[in-house]
Amino acid sequence: MRVKGKRFLLSLMIFGVILATACGKKTPEHLEVEVYPTADYWVSMELGDTLFPTKEALEGLAEQYLADAADLLHMENWWVEVNPNATKLQLDIQIGGSAQSFTFAPAVKAGEDSISGGILLSSSIAERGSKDAALAHELTHLMGFMSGNSFSMSLTEGLCDYVQSEIGHYPYGTLDIQEINAYMLRIDFENATVREMEEAVMEKVGAAETGYPYGQGPEMSFWYTMSHSFVRYLIDEHGIDKVKKLILQGESEESYNEILGKSYEQLKEEWVEELLTMEVTITEQDILDSIEK
């Protein structure tokens, strides 16, 4: 009896360990990031003034941005649809070679416990004051907001810029981004030629277009700025969850009314009206003084 009793107790202990292991295997709160650079950029480039002066700093910054973006977007455990067992992100990194940062590989399953993705960080952006080279923006793409995943490229890029301005490096100090947008819009509209160009661009903000409407240049820059402004307005008025649903599940401009309760045209009109009537106290010098050199 004693031997059988010991065997029974031993069986219970083994079963308990197995059960505890199975139950204890839960989704982590955030992913560990392992950076795989295509070259030793920290030797070949001057990155001391960026927020990633070392490879380890870049890994830590990416981990923090992913966690902060998940909180901001209400997307905890966003990676489970790619790999429910993932505990780490293998991040392929290139730095330089392009005027803009971009995500060149979407998040995919890379192993039993990992996912992978690829980002190019523009050294020229870092040189122009964005000390993280829009890393938060690009990581948001990896979280499921890739180009082509939405009926509106403008909304996708606007959301990524929104996340960048909320959790990433913000070069304008304490100045409000919408007040800056309102100021610049009014100044630009005083110039007839510029106004004609920008009014044409405004037609494409939030529109049902799955591709980029412009190449590099002032039109593209203005399109990004106003797409961010429009998404920020939608989030302020309707909340992040509905705007996220619009971007990920919307199928056309009719989806604005179905999800947000107002037509695309009405929302655009109200947004522009807010920018043109907002009380603006900043000056061009305030903007220039706020930018970190």
C-alpha cells in the first residue's frame, strides 16, 4: 500500500507539473525585439544623435514603442493572429538609402516562438530632426496597418503618423500639432497658387484610394500632414476603436457613415471648418524655435 501510495502521489505531482506548465504558457504582455541589421551601421554611420546610438538601444526603443502603440490603439497581443505562440519579434533593419523610412516586410511567422518583419530607417530623416527616424510610425505598419490593408491609404498613413506623434519622437516641443496644422493651412491658403495645389490634395485625404497619390514632393508631404490631421480629428470625435474599425474593416467611403454615423463629405467639411476657425496663437517663429536642432 505504501509503495502504491507513493506512486499515486508521484503521479499526481507529475500531472500537476504538466498542468501548471500548460496553464502557465500564456501570451506575453509584450514582444522581445531582436534587431538583425544588414550592416554594422553603428560603425559606418554617425548615429550618436539619434535615439538609437547602439543596436541595443534600438531594440529597447522598438520594444517600448510596440508596447506603447498597443496600449494607445487598444491592440494588446496584436501578434496572435500572426503567431499565437510568439514571444519575440525578429526585426530586419536597414538604415539609409532612401529619403523616407518604410516597412519593407510585413509581420509573418518566423519560428515556433517568433515573428519577423523588416523596416528601413532613413538616415536623412534622422538628420532633419526626427531622432527616431519615424520608427514608431513604421512599427505601427507592422502591427497590421500595412499598405493595401485598408480601402484608404490616407487613413492608414494618417494613423501611423498619429501614433508617431503620440509615442515617438515629437520635434515640436509642447506645441499642439493641430494648431500647427491650422496655422500652416491658413498661411498657405493666402497664396493662390499654393492654395490651388493644397485644395486638390485635400480632396484625396481620407479618400478611397489604396495607393499613394503622389511621388516625393510638396504634394506628398502635405498629403501626409493632412491625413494625420484628419485621422486625429476622427479619433478626437469618435474614439480610437471606431477609427481603427473604419481603417481595418471599412470597404469604401460609405463605411464612414456605417461606422462613424456621418458621411465622408460631412466629416471632411467639419474637420476643415475646425482647422480654419481654431484659435491660433502660435507664430512661425514659435514653430521654428520649437524644432530641436
